[in-house]
Amino acid sequence: MNDPLVIEPSRMTFSIVNTHGDIVRVAICGRLDGTMIGVFRRELTNLLRIHPACVDIDMSRLRFVDDAGVQLLLSFFENLTRQGGRIVVHGLRTQPPDSLKVIMLLAVQATSGPVN
């Protein structure tokens, strides 16, 4: 049986959906690089203004992240946790830099305590 063909965008696309309660779902697809940072930063800043209790980030279709994208996500994670929100990240692929994975692990540990 053949796997379904998934065509991913060459540029970044994203969706931000405010679900029931205080959970916001963010899906990032394609490439998070300097060409899209400004638009995405503006939307994440707007998201912080509603003080969500939880942001669920789906990175399963994120193909590439450059240093500017890592910095943007780090800043967002720090600001969200400073507001008392928590982050759920899923779908990380092999490309996003190891530094992003370490940053997310540290952000999770900072909000939930040490991992045993």
C-alpha cells in the first residue's frame, strides 16, 4: 500500500486556532526562516496578549528552521512561561536544530520542574 503524498509548502504557513477554554493550537508548516519572521512574530505577540493557559504547537510539517526562527520561538516560549502559560510541542522532525530541541526541553523543565 502506498503512503499518501504530502506536499509541503516551500515557504512557511501557519495557523493559530483558539480552541475551547484557554488552549491555543499553533501549526507551523514549511520553512521558518528570516523571510517570514516578521509576520509570525506579530501573530505570536498578538497571541501572548490573550494570555493563553496552554499553547499546543504542532511542528510535524515544519521542514526547516534557521537561527532567526529558533530565536523567535525561544522568545515566545520564555514570554509565555513568564505569563504562567505552558507549552506542548509535538511532531518535531530531524531537521530543526538540536539547539531548538534543547531550548524546548529547558522551557518545559522550567515550567514543570525537573524530569525524573
